[in-house]
Amino acid sequence: MSTVAWTRRRRAVGRFWADFRTRPAGVAGLVILLVAVVLALIAPLFIDAGVTNVVSGTGAKMAPPSLDHPLGTDESGRSVLLMIWWGSRTSLLIGFLAALLSMVIGTVLGIAAGHFRGWVGAVILRVTDWFLVLPSLVTALVLAAILGGSTATIIVAIGVTSWPSTARLIRAQTLAVEARPYIERSQALGAGHWHITTRHVLPNVAPLLLASTTLEVASAIVTESTLAFLGVSANKTSWGTMLRGSYDWGAATAGAWWYILIPGLCIVTVVMAFTLCGRALETVLNPRLRTKAV
């Protein structure tokens, strides 16, 4: 039985990949993401955190791109290329983990709100609505300032303020799944809440959750960069802190365009890649969107 199930899963993955490959934008986004993640993972093999130390700069202050420093230097003579490379680890780490936290909270509360009717679902919906009307960026800024500047606190600040839209989305899908006849049959056979939510609801909302997660990672990276630019950072070099540094040291007035443009392009490129990949996943995994695309 397990062999049959494994064969079915393998065929489903094969069909998914065959369909995904027909989306050029999604494939391009996936390639960019793979390159960015691999570069971030292998960075410690070639450089270390010392490249971000202000006393490690070997170049002139805000020197333009050259053979020694292909992307120029910053206000301390540090290589912008090496800082971008090392900073990608912080930006991607916060983006992935904050999105993961947001997805977990949103999924649990969304399934609970859709499965449990009555006062339980009503309370969860009111809490979700309350978080929805709060400006997420301002709330994350306040939380990060209160909790202190560290990677963990930035992740928590972003994660606990960005889950409401996911909860709403998962709740709607949960209601659609639980309206199907086999859910009623499972309940008639004595299936409990845990069995229904984990064996029937969760597998059916997982494809939608996967597509939503890729989009949430993009949003988390933008939020982290915004928080860092506003002065609330993880006390580590990231693309957002580099933009903040370029602003503090007057890179624009000094004509150091590379100090502003390169970190900004990295953020835009990675966020666009996540968006392209997420939209392609959404089209492939959602039958109604796939029909329209065809």
C-alpha cells in the first residue's frame, strides 16, 4: 500500500513539475532564487563576518567600482560586493523564518476558525480582523523596538504582524473543503477534530499555502529592509542596513550611486523572483486559475 501511495505522489510531483516548466516567468524566478540561496549558503566557505567590520576596509572611502572592488566601497572602505554577499544571509534568513512563523500562525488559526463554528470561530475572526486593521509595518516597528534588536526579535516582529491575511485565506479554503460530502461521512464514522483537520483539511489547503508562502517571504524581506532603513535592525549586515548606511553617510550627495543602487537591486530582484515563483505556483496549483490561463 505504501508503494502505491509513493508511486502516486511521485507521479503527482512529475505532473506538477511538467506544468510548472511551462511557466517561463516562474522558472526564471526559481532559477534566481536558487542562485541567491546557494550563494548565501556557500558564503562562509569564502568569506566571514569580518568583511563587515569597519576596520577591515582596505579601499578608499566610497570609491567607485574598480578591479580591486568590482562594486565599489562604502564609507569605511569596505567592499560593497562582499557586504552584499554576506548580507544576503541575514536578509534571506529573516525573510524565510518570518514567513514560516506567519504561515504557521495563519494556518493554525485559519483552520481553527473554519472548522470550529460558534463562539470559537467568532473570537478567532475578531482577533484576525483586529490585526488586519493595525498597520503591520508600524506594529512590527514598535514590537522590534520593545523587544530589542536581534535576528530573533525581528523575525518575531514580522511574523506576528503578517499572519491575518493568511488566516483569512486558509479559513475560506477550510470552509470549502469541509462542505464536501466525504467530510460528513468521516464525521458520521466517528472521526474527531484532529483527524478531520490533519488528514482531510490540511492536505487540501497545503497547495494554496505553498503558493502563499513564497509571496509571504517576499513581503517579509521588504519589511525587514524597511525596518532596517528606519533604524530597527538585527545588528547584522543586511541589504536593508546597507541602504540605511548609504543614507546616513550621504551616498546620494557624494555621488556614490553604487552604494545605493546595488543593495536596492538585490532586494528588488529577489522579491520579484519570489513573486514570479509564487504566481506560477498559484496558477499551477489552483485549477480555476489554470483553466483561465489555458
